[in-house]
Amino acid sequence: SQTIHQWPATLVQPVGSPLSLECTVEGTSNPNLYWYRQAAGRGLQLLFYSVGIGQISSEVPQNLSASRPQDRQFILSSKKLLLSDSGFYLCAWSVPPPGVGNSPLHFGNGTRLTVT
Amino acid sequence: AQRVTQPEKLLSVFKGAPVELKCNYSYSGSPELFWYVQYSRQRLQLLLRHISRESIKGFTADLNKGETSFHLKKPFAQEEDSAMYYCALSGPNTGNQFYFGTGTSLTVIP
């Protein structure tokens, strides 16, 4: 069966420090991978999605970047964190293409990032 | 443009009462609609999807293309239904993306 692992679960980082959040999926090949940020009252904001190795689409210009060095690995990064980067970050995967053949998103447990 | 609207941020009902969480969407073509639920301290998980036409934990949702709605309903709410609910949309025209509403926090009062 497919599983998704996201770490760390919580992270406290000072302003200006770098960030690296990692997500890996097991039990499936060539998944679509996604990074979302969840904020109270604002729902889920799509940050990045990837349909293959090295292929990253950015939805919101910001202080963050994403990379997919391997088929089932998705990394969210920042060179210098801002206070506004605090939030709850979710990784998710789906079987491409979405919307065909009943392919919903499957989410990780999330990472609570606090920038101080 | 694709859009999902959940008009209620907070919804409280008494145990045993009917509950309806509203979801409206805009989409050109045939959408695929989902409801996701997040219980306290648990991951966001799929509750149901319109293609399956199934009932999960007593919840149902019917896609109404005329009204562009996908409301989530349950005839008798239970305390364990208290959670955050998100409506989501995907489809052939979304370019591998899923669009989420802002969510509705449901509280079932014992």
C-alpha cells in the first residue's frame, strides 16, 4: 500500500535561517506531488506541484522553493525564512492525471513551522 | 477560472440534528468534486468523492451541476463528526491541480 512520510513534524527556526522540509512517498511510481500551506480561515493554499523529477510548478511567488530530486521525494526549501513563512505545511500525492479514474489527493501529517 | 466556495467558516449543530455543509464551485467542463475531513490531531483525509456516489460515515454529497453545488449532508450528526471539512475540485481542465475551499469547522454539541 502507498504511504507518505513528511518530516519534521514541528520546527522552530529563527528569521533569516534556511529551511528544508522533506516528503517521501512509498508504494507508487511517478506520483504527482504537492506542497500546500494550511492557514486558519484561508483553507489550503497550493504552493508547488510536480508531475515528474525536476519538474516544478509554482503557484504563489514567495520566499519558498521546491525541488524533486527523485521520483518519490519532494523538498520544500527557503534560503532565508521570514516571519510570514510560519504556518502548517502539507505534502500530498496523487496518481496522475487527476480527475480521471478517481485519483484523490493523499496527505502527509504536516509540518508546523514557527519562525521566531 | 476554477473556484470553490464554502460560505460557512463555522457551523454548530446539536447531536442528532441534520447537518449540511455547503460547497459551491465554478468550473468549465466536467468537474470532479471531493470532500476532505481533518479530525483533531489527525491528517487531512479523503471523506468522499462524487464519482463514487457512496455514503461514508453516514455522509452523502450529490453533485448538482445546475446549481454548481456539492453540499455535504448527514441526517443525524454525531459528536465524532466534529472536525474541519474541506471541499475540493479537480478535473481535466485544472492542470494537475486541486482547488480547495476555505473550510468549514463543524462542532456537534452533545
